[in-house]
Amino acid sequence: MAKEISRSRALAAKVIFAALQILSKKGGQAPGRDVTSEIEKQVTFDDWAKTAYEKTGYIRWHSMLHFYSIDCIKAGFLVKNKGVWYITLNDSFIRLTTVQSMLRMRIPETDSA
């Protein structure tokens, strides 16, 4: 039986997908701050995603974007250099991929059991 996707993972897929689309539209590269500001304009976030973490003060969706972008770098989809993000995927992959299919991509989780 399929396991329900966590709220955090769904948010991560949403922001990573938006980042990849934005980079694709900008010719494959853009400063990270431009990617972040475009995501903020294009993606609708609920109050939970816009909440700041109490301990760090970071906005939840910003943290998810930066944390899960590391997986994209390790997978070879993204390169960051001196504040500029570069996409390594071809445009046809991004056009064919949906948020739903990104959610189905399994990122290994550690079991606490």
C-alpha cells in the first residue's frame, strides 16, 4: 500500500519543481535570490509554508528549497556556483515532469524503528 507523502515532502517537491521551471525559463541559470523571489511570486503557499521556524527564524518554504536543493545537486540536476544556480536537466524533462511525478521520486529516508 502506498505511503502518504508528508506535508514537508510535498512542499519540497513543489518548491524544487518551481525552481527547476524558473531556471529553465531563464535559459538554465539565474542568481539564487532571483529564483527565490520568482518562486514567491509564482507559487501559492499556505500559512504553514510561510511560517518561520521558531528556533532559527527561517521561513519554512525557504528552508525546504535550500535543504532539498542539496539532493538535486547530488543527483546532478543542479549546480550552484558563487550564488548562481545552473540547471543541468534538459528542457523536455522539465516540461514532461509534474509535481506529482516528483512526489513519487523516492528520496531515501532513514527509519527510526
